Amino acid sequence: MYPPRRREGSGLLLVLTILVGLQIAAECRATPPCRPGFSEDVYKVVLPDITEKGQPLFTVRFVDCGRGGLVRLECNNPADYRVETDGVVYAARSLSGPQASPLLIKAIDDTTQQQWITLVRLTPSNLQVKAATPVVVMSKDLREIAFPSRNTQSQLKRMKRDWVIPPINVPENSRGPFPQELVRIRSDHDKNRSLRYSVTGPGADQPPTGIFLIDPISGELSVNKPLDREHIPNFHLRAHAVDLNGNQVENPIDIVINVIDMNDNRPEFNHQIWNGTVPEGSKPGTFVMTVTSVDKDDPKTANGMLRYKILSQTPDSPTSNMFTINNKTGGIITVAAGLDREKVPQYTLIIQATDTEGNPTYGLSNTATAVIRVTDVNDNPPEFTAETFVGEVHENRVNVIVANLSVTDKDQPNTQAWNAVYKITGGDPTGRFSVPTDPTTNEGLVTVVKPIDYEMSRTYVLTVEARNEVPLARGIHSPRQSTATVSIQVIDVNESPYFEPNPKLIKLEEGMMPETMLTTFTAQDPDRFMKQSIRYTKLSDPANWLRIDPSNGRITTMAVLDRESPFVKNSLYNATFLATDNGNPSASGTGTLQIYLLDINDNAPRVFPQEAEICEKPEPNAINITALDGDLMPNAGPFAFELAQRPADVRRNWTITRISGDYAQLRLKIGFLESGIYELPIIITDSGNMPLFNTSHLRIKVCQCDINGDCTDQQHIMAAGLGTGAIISILLCIIILLILVLLFVVWMKRRDKERQAKQLLIDPEDDVRDNILKYDEEGGGEEDQDYDLSQLQQPDTIEPDTVKPVGIRRLDERPLHPEPQYPMRSGAPHPGDIGDFINEGLKAADNDPTAPPYDSLLVFDYEGSGSTAGSLSSLNSSSSGSDQDYDYLNDWGPRFRKLADMYGGSDD
């Protein structure tokens, strides 16, 4: 490998010396047998200038070879230094330099009283020479690494290639003393001037810092603490050389320090307890499981190479070597036959892993436990506990258990090799029984799954075979005990009669007259060995049309069968009958009779809808109508629509046009029809074999319409039909109003009585209003009522009269004559001018034709806002009676018959 070319004129020659001493010896020496003693005979320790009490100073390592805590350490200067059992030496007090040199440390075995001694040379860190030029104390056996030289005489001279510096190998877990010198770095420029050396990189000035130190004057590179290869396997440092002014005099050189692995880690199993399984009866060589462990030491060296072995096996039956382990992979296999779960269900093995390729002397070991469970195979068939089982069951019972079959099985419970499966192999050709397994007890439950008829079979003998959920192991056969016999006795019970067929369907034409025999509906008694009779009753007959004979089941009609009845759905009428025997206890059964009613033309069509609206002006108004017929085709549509002949104005004002077989269109024939409600008779004829027709009335409201063709709100109110709910609400309101009026009248009468009682204490002449008496009757004539009205008090004026709107003409009114106009009555009296009120009453009485002709005192009570009847004052003479017909007054009621006789009669 050739490094990059350096600048010409460097003038330095690269000289490389590598320290071989302790490092090469650590790599190459063979591991001797363990001998107790200190790791070094002489330790060299550099102490700091000032040492605090309790500060750790250095460590001495004692190899006890397994003696444990029986070896204790002590030194010859306990006043200044204290040695712990782990070999760490602490300052017993504050020191300003070494107090004694050398320091002797002794290890004593309290059992054998054997002793070992090592020497520790203490050196102060501030050792200097008083000369002007610093004197560097160097180890004579330390190898040097020199910076490459550079030739400054000629720039054209080619630079020598850099030497490849081999890495420095440092063993991990070194016992010191620290700092421990590794190499010396020097430059050939230090002969004529003073230089300063330094190193950079991880372990020096980068984390982790403080591991490597360099003497800036001598260039000695040292390690300051033990290294751990498992933490950091190598370090890459860079060495520098500068003059006293900090100017670089040499190019930096790279130094690689490899940490040499030591066997300081035991193998560690991934699990302390390993679980494996192996089927019973396995052949030798059957794989069981693999155990693995790891060693943190270098796997490329013997320190990380592991070997496995089995230390023990529990139990050792049938042999002590049932298993073996691959010493490199940790795979466990069987080496012997005879695994039987029923005898030995589990084996426990102690597995050992040893590094250094299994060297028992120098290798480190660890152990783990392997638990091998012998799994069950089906090598034991189930066996019945008895050869024959018995049971009994009532006939027609299902889902009942008649017998419990018990078995034994030596295999592991609750496994597929133990769970029993039962199969009926004989005696049940129709599949009336099944044998499921009880999951808790593993018993077979003989269960009836289909009804059993005593009259068909009184005893059943079943053959049942027991097996496992998995087949038997190879070479194992089912014994005779795996089959048993089950004898089942059937108990007879009284069974219910049954109708056949059920339901029974018959087809009849509707309109069957009463007392017509339809059919016979009888039931059968399944109990052939019981002599019983059956009686019949009706259980359900929604329309009460049918009757059944209790003894023979003959069905006759009680009413006319009507297909259009609400109890008939889709032309089908259902009736249910009950058949009961005379057993003890009695049993009964039901049967349904379905009557399919064939349609006949017995329903006339009717118009639909029954109400409609149309505007006064017909264009472009039209009403589409259809017909409803309870019959089916062909006894229904198509329909024929026709307007009735009477009244004559129907055909004069209206016209009907057939649109299709089921629809027709009704239109106004005239250009204008007065608003009102009209009923149009329409004759509709169906298409039956013998057609039926019907005159239906269509209620039409003729109204004023808005721009959208809809009736106005007033017309809606006048002619709208009221539903049942609205009528009930109106009646309730009227009743409540009447109750309120009655209460008000009672209260007024009570108040009048109190007022009359008070009037007895007042002089009648003081108030002229008491002179008018109330007789609760109306009389005629005002001639004999000569009262002085000026004496009456004049309260506030009367409010204006309210005007009642003109009433709506009824359907029963005569449309040919004008309605009579009656005089308007004044409004209710307000606390105003009573005189004006009385005068208004007198005028109303004069013009009222209903007033009695006799003279009496008039009572002027408020009777409404006016009358729609006209005045009869024009009937004061008979001058015009000769040219006017008054016979129509006879139709106006008893009050007008007298007038009809007076004016409309003959000259007599």
C-alpha cells in the first residue's frame, strides 16, 4: 500500500520500531496451569502530586485459582495505603507524594497460611531535572515510532514512501500498573530543537477520553486504564509533533490499537429453562429441541467457541441416556427407544456450555435446564365399562337422553387421543338415535332425535362403537371392549288425533245457501291398540258460516258464503276444527279447512271518487271518474258509464265521455254554472255474464277558482265535507258552549233575584225604570204602551249594529223563487241610550210578521243581528192579489199557510 506523495524537501526519514515486549508476550504465551499468586512480581506506579484520602491509586491482581474469599491482602505501610480484597489500593490519608518506596503487598491464605508477596515501585509524576534543558526520563526497553523524515535540500528529490505501521496489540483487562507504556513516538527534529508530542482521536481527546496518554516531551504513549474488547475492540489515534510555538514540524501519523481478547466472559444461555416435546414411542434419532447460548468473547478465538454436553437426566428410566446433544449446535435428539408417556411423562436434562472449545481446565462454563415433555399419542383405545346398557323412552319424545355410555382411556385426558367419538353401527336404520359425547365426562349420550312410534316398534337394540378423535397409532387395533350394546324400551302414550290432509282445500262458488253440506273433515287416531272415540268441535270460524257434526265431522253452512266478506283473504276462507279423543288423559289435534270461493257477479259497480270539484267556468276543467266493483274479472270491468235521465238538468248541464274500459271523463256542457253543490246520478254497468248496474251519486262542488284553478278558501269552507273526527269535535264544542250558557243563565237568574230583593227597599217613584215589567212573552201592538220615555236615563250611545252575512242556500230550498227578506234586528243592547233601544224594538215589532196579533207587553231581548226573511208589509191589501200566484206559500211551513189561504185561495 502506497500512501499519498508528501511535499518535496521534507528531509525526514521514517523509522519505525514497535514495542514487542509485554504485548507480544501476552499474545503468544500459552495458558499455563492455574497457580495462585500475583500477576506481576514488580508493579510500577506513577502517583499524582496530591492524593486525597480514600482515592483509589492502583490495582494489583491476585490469581486465587478458586480459593474464593479465603485469601486476604495487606501492605507494609497501612498508615498511608489500604488494600481491599479485590486488589484495589486506596490512600489511607491525604498524601503529597510517595511516603515509602518500594511498597510491599502480601497475600495470605488463612487456611494453609501460605503467603505471596509483590513489589510496587512508586514514582512521583512531577519528577524534573534542574538543568535549563528539560531532561526526559525514558524507559530503555520501550520501542519507538519515528515520524518519516523529509529532505529540505532539494525539491526535486522524490519522497520515500511511508511505512505501513502495524497495529499495536494491547490485551484487555490488563492488571497494570497504570499508566502502562505502549510505544514512544519521536521525530528526528528533536535533536536540534524542543518538540511537543500529542495524540488525538477516540480514547484520547474524544469520548471516551482519558484512556490513552502521551508524554508531551518524551512522546511515550501509555494506556491509563484496563481495556474491554467487548466494549471497544480497537482504537484509531493520530500522533502529532509541533515545536514550542505550536508549528507543525511533522505530518500526523495514524496509530491503530487493537484490544486483544481475553477469556473473561462465561457463556450465557438465551433461556435458563428450555421446554421441548417429543411424542411417546419415538424412534432413536428423533429431533427434540435446540438449546443455544452466547459468549461475549471473540468468536474467532477459542475464548468464544462453545461446546455443549448433557450433565444429567432425570428420571433415568428406562435408561439414563435417552437423549444426546450435538456439542456444537446444541440440538437434542433421542438415542434410545422406550418413550412411554403413561410411565414417564417428562424428562429434565441439565445442559452445560463451555468455551475454549470445551476445555474443562481453562474454559468457562454455564448450565441451563431442558424440560422435555413426552406428548401423548393414541396408543390406548377407549373401552366400554359394560357390555350392555339399557334405557327407556316415551313415544313421540325427542331430544331426550335415554342412556349414558361410559368408557375408559389411558391416554392423556382432554386430548384428541382421549376424547371419545361414538357411532351407531347397527339397530337404527331410520336414524332415530344419535350418540353425542359429553365434553366433561367423555360419556356417550344416547339421544332420541326423531319421534318414536310405539305402534311401529316397541324395542330398539343398538350397537355402538367408541373411537378417538384421532386414529390409533400404527400397530394398535381396537379391542372387543370398544363395542357395546344398548337396549331401549319404548313406552306407549295417548297420542293426539290428526287430520289428513291438513289443511284440506275445497273449492265452492260463493252464495252457498245455509244448511248446505260442504264436506266431511275427519281425524285419525294413531293409537291402534287403544279403543277410543273422537269428537269434533269448531275452534275458529271468523264469519260464523260453518257447523261441524261432533260425531262424524260433517261440515254444513250456517249462512251465505260471500267472497267479498272482510274475513276472506284472496278468495280463501280458513276455519279450524278440533278433534278430541276420550283417552285418559284426553288428547286433541287441530285441522284447518280452506274454502276457496269462486266469484259470481253479485256486486254492482259504484262511482269513485264520490266527491269532486269543478270551477264555474268549465274550460279547461274535467273530472276523471272510475268505478269500484267488489267482484273479480270478468264480473267487473270494463264498465259502461251513463248520466241518469232525471232530473232533466243533469244531461242539460253535464256530459260524460268514456276514456277507457274503467275510466270516464265528466265535463260541464254549459259555459257557466252557479257556485254550489250538485249531486249527479251516474248509471254504471259492469261486464258480468248477467250484467249488474247501479245508479251512483257523484257530489260535485262548483266553485269560484283562482288563477291556479283551485277553489277559494271561502268556497272551500262553504262546501267542504266534514269527516267523522271534525263532526265529533264540533259536537263537543257545542255541548261545552251549551253548558256555559246554562251556567250563565243560572247566574243571571240568581242575580235578578238578588236585585229584586234590593228593589223592595227603594221607592218605586224614585226610578221610573221599575215601572216596566217583564212578562217573558211577546205581544203585538204598541198602542196601549203609552210610556213617558223622556224620564229614562240616557247612558252611553249604542254601538253600531252588526250585520250578519247572508246565509247559504240549502239543498232543500226551492231555487225557482226569490228568498224572502226579513227586517234586520238591532244588535245587543249596550249600556247606552235605552230609549233608542226601545224605539228600535218597537219598529222591529211593527215590521215582524211573526209577532202575535194580540196586544201585550213586548220584551225587547236581543235575538241576533237580523233575519234573512223579507218584510211582509206589502201584503196590506189585496189590490194586486188577482195577478199573483201565492200557492207556493203552502210549501213554506205552517206559518205561511194562512197567508196562502188568504191570498191564494178562491173568492170564497
